[in-house]
Amino acid sequence: MQFFKVKTVEETFSLIEENIPAIEQTEVRELAEALHYILAEPVIAKENVPSFDRSTVDGYAVRAKDTYGSSESMPGFLTLVGEVKMGEVPTVSVSNGKAVYIPTGGMLPRGSDSVIMIEHCEDVDGLLNTYKQNAPAENVIRTGEDIKEGEILVNKGTKLRPQELGALASLGITHVSVFRKLKVGYLSSGDEIVPYQTETLSAGQIRDINYLTIAGLANEWNVDVVYGGIVKDDFDEFKQKARELYDQVDGLILSGGSSVGAKDYTTDVIQSLGDPGVFVHGISIKPGKPTILALANGKPVIGLPGHPASAMIIFQLFGQRILRKLKGEKTEHKPERIFARMTKNIPSSPGRSDYIRVHLFEKDSEWWAEPIIGKSGLITTLVKSDGIVEITSEKEGVLQGEYVPVFVSR
Amino acid sequence: MQFFKVKTVEETFSLIEENIPAIEQTEVRELAEALHYILAEPVIAKENVPSFDRSTVDGYAVRAKDTYGSSESMPGFLTLVGEVKMGEVPTVSVSNGKAVYIPTGGMLPRGSDSVIMIEHCEDVDGLLNTYKQNAPAENVIRTGEDIKEGEILVNKGTKLRPQELGALASLGITHVSVFRKLKVGYLSSGDEIVPYQTETLSAGQIRDINYLTIAGLANEWNVDVVYGGIVKDDFDEFKQKARELYDQVDGLILSGGSSVGAKDYTTDVIQSLGDPGVFVHGISIKPGKPTILALANGKPVIGLPGHPASAMIIFQLFGQRILRKLKGEKTEHKPERIFARMTKNIPSSPGRSDYIRVHLFEKDSEWWAEPIIGKSGLITTLVKSDGIVEITSEKEGVLQGEYVPVFVSR
């Protein structure tokens, strides 16, 4: 077996960045079905938004200079010559000393350059008293002010949030080219692991709960998961099942195998799947040291530790990055982590990154992080936690009151 | 028409809390299909987790007192009498001066009380040299230490995140009773509004982009949306379409109607749907003042402002709370907002809550919020923004460097 040096968290991030490719397959989706997909090509505006000068208030379209000097005590006077209807091109125009009623969203009539709000004037039998002076363009969104024709509106690699969908729709775009949805396989290994549906456990057995936590996280990231079942600690069976699953998916997640023998199996099975193979074997992190990351013929393979809390932390920290790269995502939506102040001193070993589950509470307009004490096998510590504090490898711990980054569980 | 006093944001939150009921219908779902559903009854542990004393490391099961005094310079000596296999009840037991090999996750053999890590001993032809003394229970998760039989594991009203699914699975629970998925209706109104699929706009027309942003947000909250189309500014048509949609859904979202006439229609249409009717008509907030909230025969109705950015902010701020109450959700997953420091002074009117779109960046282990300047009609300001800063109604603005709460867009 090849020997690997344990990597730091930062080295692991760089290796993921270098090694994981984006999938090549794209598809065209209707906008309403494209939420959280990743844009596969930039979208360029083919028209101005808005496509006409539009009023942002209910009021009167005027020439700004006709209102100069108007005030509560010295109103100006304009002649009302008509009204603009929503969704129609105005048939009236505004010349010197004239005004036209316009609703919010209405198109500015020819000759006008601004809109005076209804609250600032009074219609006295067709004579408009203005109590305030207007600036040019006041209460108007100009043609192209929101989006200009020819501009890149949304970049390739952007995750389509509701607001991106809205922006694209405002341009009359109804279909987008996106990277297709990822499908990853999940396979558990270990003689002691039984399906989570097992009603009564025999002594020594453990239910495969990682499937639910890991698939749940993947689903939150818009990734489908194919369940590959549980394999015993048998190299040939493990290799065959892993290969079968690997062939159907874009990436593979292997959970468990915490016994010494199983750990060796896992590495050998991963190496058998394709080149270049394992690029991270062991990370200086607590919990989660025995993590394995590999690339086999363009498909990532993630070997997670068996402990439920460790597996979740490792998958959130590294699995999410790997899947993002694989799905072609380039934007980092912020903030994925917040800063909070630690309620107590936490020691840590330099050279190793520590991840501590915390409960968050608000005090004096700041978040505070209270560590939850519990061994890494305890799923209840995760249920009780609001997030995970990172103590980076160069630190010897954190002091009470110190600011720490927290990855938040939602 | 009834007259309404404009409400503050805080009053609106209280009114939502008082007025919106949870839906009554529940359903039983398989755990793997229950992500983000809301638990309709508490789950009580029917067994201990783990169900046996389990080792957390690879090592040797011993009696702690047999290792007392062991050190690197003065090792202790124990006789190896066998090994524990994963997933099996040990057939060997540990008596005075004896040790048994045990893998991570293995079941402690009778007679042992702790596990000494493999790194702290050496097997010399069946004689185990121990270089460290063990404490009782060291490297062991005790029966029931994670979850105790009879304990409430997850409360009613909890949103099922991946970790809750894992915790439930660890108890052998395969099905849960949850509130069924919500279905809300979306209806746009306004003579100027055309379907977003409209290829070429006539002068004065605007594409219905709020459908995409609002449905996108609802989908992120695990809520289905039924599209009801666009109605013209015609009271009878509006009322009929709203009623038809209302009858099919758990709640109704009305968008637009920004002209004076349409605003009146909207209120009257909402009042026609059922009692008690409108409970908020106007909120002292910028943007989004013309918001209407109502309850009609147990179904909430939300009247959103027509401007895309305003509609999103209002829906995130109030719509999300309403839908959470409606879906029976009681937990508040934290933090929904973070604290950041403002890069510049922002004035604000006391008595009104202001919401400012910001770009977030990290500096010196803190988040800073840079305001994005733009009129509320501009969708691009939302695309560029990472979140929304809240300036509460009692404030006259915020100063540069001041901590402000930020609602984050993901």
C-alpha cells in the first residue's frame, strides 16, 4: 500500500480545488424548474430593464423645472392634461406648465422628466397645486437603469437563487443552460452495521444512520443520493458493490469501516476504482482524522469516518466543497459561517484543526458560542447544536470571549 | 372600507403569532422522505442508544484499576485472553490482570470497564505492556449515554434536519408523523403585468417576475406553490380568480396591484374570502409599506407590494413567519441573522423599520456590511446583495462601525 502523509485542513481544501473537475453534462431547464441549479453559461441581457422610463410612485408626470420654487407656503400651479394608464403607451404628452396623472409602474409620457408624488400636490378642479419642487428623474426608474442591454447579468457557475430567477425572468428569459443535477452513491461498510429499519438490534449491532444524515445534507445541496446498501468486511464483496454503484453515479460516498481491517479494505477498494486514486488519506482534524478523498476517472470518492457526528462534520466541511466543484458552482454564497464569541477557554493542539459543536445564543447584539460536551459518537450532540466552531491548526486553542468562526447547521 | 392603522414590524410579528393557526392535517412519512417536514408529535426513545457499552477506539478492554501506575518508564503487564469481533457479543470476559482486543464500535466484554488505546500499549507475544493508566469508562460510550429510554428525543414542531433524521434512525424509528406539506396559491394582479414568458413587451408592460422569486423562496421553505395566473384590474374577475385559487390551497399570496384602484380591489377581494379578514393593512417599513396580511377561515392571505425587491423582503420577513406557523413549526433554527458592522452611516426615520440591501465581506474576523444603493424596483440590487440589514423602528439610523443584524440570502 502506498503511504500518505496526513494533510492539514488547508492543504485538503487546496487539493480539492486542484483535483475535482466539474461535470460536463448540461441541460436546458425552464426557469421555474431551475432553482438551485448551477448556470452553465453566462446570461447576457438582450434588452433594457425597464424597457421604458417608469414611475416608482403614484403621482403626476411633470417637467422638473416647472416645479422649481414650489413649497407648502408658495405652491406652484400646473394644468392637468390627462392620465397615463397602466400597461399602455401614454397618448398625452407633457409640455411647459402641464402635468399628467401617472400610477406607480406607469410609462412616463413624452416631455416629462420626473414624477411628483400625489402626497405633494392637490388637484383643484384640473389645476394641480404643487407643494414641493422636483428634481429631474425624481421618482423615475430610467430605461436600462436596472439592467443594460449587452451586460452580463448572471455569470457561469452561479447558483440560481430566487433572486437570480427573478432577474432572468425580467429579461424574458424562460430557459437556462445549467449543469445537470448530481447523483452520488452511498455505501456503508462494516460487519456491525445493519439497515436503520432493523427493528431489534442483536448485541453489537449498529443501525446505519449515516445514510440519513449524509443523504439529508446532499439533498439540501440539490444532489440526489442512490443508496447502495451495506457491505460486510469482505474485500471482494466490498469492491464489487462499490464498482456497481460507482458505475451508476457521479461520485461515491463510503461510510464506516472503522475497524483496522475495514480501513485497509476501504483504501484498496477506492484505489481499484480508477486513477489517479487517493489524494488525501488522513486529515489533521478532530473529529474525522481517518477521512479518505480520491478521484477515480473524474469521479470523486469520499471515505467518511463511521461515527455519525464525525461523518456529518467531515461531509459538511469537505464533501460540500467537493460536490460544489463537481456541480460547476463557482460562487461562494456568504456567509456560510458567522463569527461568535466563545463562552469558555478551549484548548487545542497546534497542527490540528479542531471542530467543536456549539449552542449559539444572542447577547448584546453579538452571537455567543457555548460548547456542547460530548463524545464524537453521540448523535444527540449534533441535534442539540446550532453550529460547529473551527479552531484552525495554527492555534493552541481559543480564549473566553475570543471571536471564532462558526459553521451554522440549518 | 374599514380603516386600519399602520402597524410597526414588531406589532406585525405579534399579530402573526396570535392569528395564524397550524394546519391540522398530518401524515406518516418514511424517514428518508421526511427531510424538512415538521414533526407533528414528540418522539420518545423506546430503547437506549447505544444499546450496549461500546468502545470508541481500537484498543484493549481492561479493568481500569489493573492499569494504575502504568507509565512509559514503568509499563504494566496484562495477559491477552482473546478478542471482540464487530457486531458480535463477546464470548470472552475480562478478569483481574487480563485484557481483550476490541475494535472501535465493539461491545465491551463482561468484566471490563474501559478501553486502553492501541497506541498506549504493546502486544509482546500475548503479554500486553501498558504504558498509560486508564480511568474507569475511558474510551467507552455507556449504554444509554447518547439517548436514554423514555426520554423525549425530538419535540413536536421541530423541523427535521439531517441530524434529527439520524437521531430518529438510531432509535430504529422508520416512520414519523409530520404536518403535511403546505400548498399556497400565487396570483398576480395589474393591467401592466404580463406572463414572464412574454417574449417582446409592448410599451408599459412588465413581466411577472415576482412569481419566480416568491415561489423560489417558498420552495426553499418546503412549500409548494400553485400558479394562479395574472388578473387585470377588474374587481369581479380578481375576486373570482382569488376565490378559485383560495379553495385549492392552504394560503394565498397576492402580488402587485400597485395602482390606487388595484390597492382597493386587493383589500376588498381579501375581505370577501372569509373571516376574520385583514389584520394588518400597511406596515411602517421601508420598503414594503402597502403590505396586507389577513386570515380567511383559517387560511392566511398575504398581499405583497408589486416591486420585486420589496416583495422579496416582505415575503422573507413576514411570509416566512406566516408559513412557519401554518406548517406547525415551533423551533427557531439559529441564526437566521448574523451581526455585521456597517461601513457607513445610514440615516433612518424613527417609528419606521428600514431594510437595506448589503454586500457582506470579512475583515479581522468580523463581517462588514456595505450598503448597495438602488431603488426598490431594481432586481439587480438583490442579485448583488448578500443580505438585508434591519434598522429597527426605535433607531434614527446606524453609525459607521455599529453592529447591525443582517438577514442573509443564501
